[in-house]
Amino acid sequence: MSFQNPVFIPGPTNMPEALRRAVDMPTLDHRSAVFAEILHPARAGVKKVLQSDSAEVFFFPSTGTGGWETAISNTLSSGDHVLAARNGMFSHRWIDLCQRHGLKVQVVETNWGQGIPADKFEEILTEDTSHRIKAVLATHNETATGVKSDIAAIRRALDAADHPALLLVDGVSSIGSMDFRMEDWGVDIAVTGSQKGFMLPAGLAIVGFSPKAMQMVETATLPRTFFDIRDMGKSYAANGYPYTPAVGLLNGLNQSCEMLLEEGLNNVFLRHRRIADGVRAAVKAWGLELCAASPDLYSDSVSAIRTPEGFNATNIVIHAADTYGVAFGVGLGEVAGKVFRIGHLGMLTDVLALSGIATAEMCMADLGLEIQLGSGVAAAQEVYRTTTATPIKAAA
Ligand SMILES: *Cc1c(COP(=O)(O)O)cnc(C)c1O
């Protein structure tokens, strides 16, 4: 693998030099006053990125998976019912985590390539008149399939059913790259990590809790120690941390938020959409199809690309690494061998994206697929040179 080339995996993502430098800092005493100057601005920055006025933000030395565990262990009790759709590897893994914690998960099996069926959720929630379901889990962007789900529609389903369940959302591969509105969508817990939209090394679980989720913390009885947000909250109030924080990562996160907010969230989202549009144009030019079933589901942070029947898509990823020193994502779970993934989130530019598209083309041609060299690149070039980065208008 070459360290010269960008990666095209949907996390960890490429790191801007400024963020690498921000993470690389001398040891400092986290009990000294300077720690607060990193911690508090990072919390304020993340709150803005989550587009929330009321969220409490917490950081754990962990990853997105630890964020899932933080979300459930602080708000739920053994035997509680939760509702979730399984439409890819990440929603599957969150369901598994809940089951291992003794939660009863009502799983809505959904085709991989489809989004979360909000109408089905509404039906189930409406029938649940005794409010046995305590939380609805939603993976905003299924990184395994490149499918985006409509979180606002899930909030509407909860509201239409007049159901009090918490809405817990995995935004690990959307937050900081695709529009994510914690406040507007009534998200009770937002979960992410440092290594995707925030363009940092892995190592932080990042969670936002709504006031309603904060209220559940006292009654929830799932065991928790490391991930107890009460200890976190108490320490933050005293400008500290309940154990040793990942200071460098927090410093990087603070800078990452500054970068994203300086660019403007809408501009960040638009940049991701343009880059993704170019990749999608290339896929079409190759005569291939996305795993995502329809355009409203297309993810702007990752594309899972179906290869022809009888061809092992994983070979593209292996060949790219061995021959060109470039990383693409393999298919996971049900779509293993059927898709390969191009991650296009984080610090990518048009130019970097073109290099990834060109490499994918070479790999597919090398492996005998009928791909016209340059076809995808040309299609993406057309997208990039004919669209300009005007801010997308905020949706109503
Ligand atoms: C990457 C990812 C995760 C897992 O996060 P880790 O940081 O690897 O623990 C969870 N959900 C989604 C949607 C992801 O893309």
C-alpha cells in the first residue's frame, strides 16, 4: 500500500495536513487548565456540526461502536424493546450489540439496497399502544450499501403514532459530510466517530444527547462504567475528564469542527454531493449499477457498486491494493463479493476523486470486465467542470 495515494474507503478517511498536525502534540496534563481550552470548544463545535442547540456532547476514547454502546447503555434497561431495520452490515451490527445487551429487538428485515421503511415503522409504533418500544434505532447512512435513510420521515412516523420512544441515530458515515439535523429531526442521540466526516484518526466515539435522552439516564439500568455519561458530565463541569482523555484527538476534533464550520456546513454537504455525483456518473458510464435501489437513497459519502453476476467484486479491491497501491472498500455481509465500494467522504476534492475513478477503471479493465478506459473519468469530468459549488438551500 502506498502512503502517497489517497484512500477511497468510507472510513477511516484521508487526513488534511492541518488536522494531522493538530493531533500531533506534546503530552499535556489533562488536569491542567489548558485541557478545558480544548475540551469545551470541541464540544461546542460538534454541537454546531450536529445542528443542535440543545444537545449535550460527550467524547469517549473509543470508536463509533462505543458510541452505539453509550447510546443504549445510558438510556435503556435489560429487557427493553427497541425497533430497528436491518438493511446492511452496520444496522446489523447495532442490532447484534443491542441483543448482546439483553434488549429485545424488533427487527424489520429490509432488502440491502433499500432505506429504512418509515411507513412500516409507523405501523408498528401505532400498534404499540402500551409503549413497550423504548427506542427506535436508525442508521442514517448504511455504509455497507451506500444507502441513505430519511431520518425526518422516521421522526414523522414517531409523531404520527404519538409514540414517546427515543430516536437513536447512527450518523457515523454521514455526520460532517451529509446533512444531519439533530434538532430539526428530533434525534435523541446522535452517534459518530472521529475517523470519517471529521477526517481524524480513529479513536473517539462522539455522541450528542437530547434533553429527553438526558432524562432517561437516571432510570436506565443497563450496566455501564466506562461509557457512563454521568461521570463524563460531572467531569466536564469541573473542566476535567473521568479518566485519561485522548487529548491529541480532541485537539484535532476542535480544529476539524473549525474547518467544517469555516467552509460552511451547506458547502461541505454540497461538495460531497458534487463529488458523489461524479462517481455516480462514472458508474453509469461503466454500465454498472449502484446497490442503492433509487436516487433518493444515494449516499453522498460512499457508493457501493454492483459488479456483473459471476464476478467477484472483492478482486477489484485486492488488485487495486496490490497493483496500484490504492484502497477501495470490499462488500460486507450479504453483498460480499457482489459490490465494491468507493468511499468519497472527508477531504476529497474533484481531482482526488478523478484519480480514484481512473484507478477503479484500470482495475476493472485489468480483471477482464468490459470497461472502456476513460469512460468513467470523462463522465465525472463533465460533472465537475459543469457544476459550481453554490450552497444548497436549507431544506424546509
Ligand atoms: C464505520 C461505521 C460504524 C462503526 O464505527 P467504528 O468507528 O468502526 O466503530 C458504525 N456505523 C456506520 C454507519 C459506520 O459507517
